[in-house]
Amino acid sequence: MSSETRTALIGIIVENENSVEELNRLLHEYRRHIIGRMGVPHPSKGISIISIALDSDQDTISALSGKLGALEGVSSKTIYSKN
């Protein structure tokens, strides 16, 4: 694991309410890497939009993003700072 950290943003769309408990468990598991979190419900579409700001090594960010995207009814994309 590299000692260098990156700043990243994971955008998450939750379309399946049944995945929320596992999603929150994952975010709790990675809490020491999370700088901030914002959730916005979109009731007319029946979805939730969540953004997670992180500062961690590349492997940890990728692992969390992959685990989130593997949840049923959850989509995620990650963007990284240039530095």
C-alpha cells in the first residue's frame, strides 16, 4: 500500500432501498478515509444521490468504489484530483 494519498469524489445513485443498509455499513467501515458526505433524496424518481469525498490511497478508494458499485441497484463513479 502506498503512503501517498489522493483526493477523490465518489458519486453514488441508489435505486434499490434494500441496498441502503449494506451501503451505510461500507461507508462506516471506510469512515476514516471519508472527508465528507452529502445525500440528496429525489422522491419523484424514487432514488437517492450521495457524494462521498475521500482522502486515501488509490487502492482503498478503488476498493470502496468497487464494493459500492457491486451492490444491487447502486451505481457509482469515482473522480480523482489531478494531484
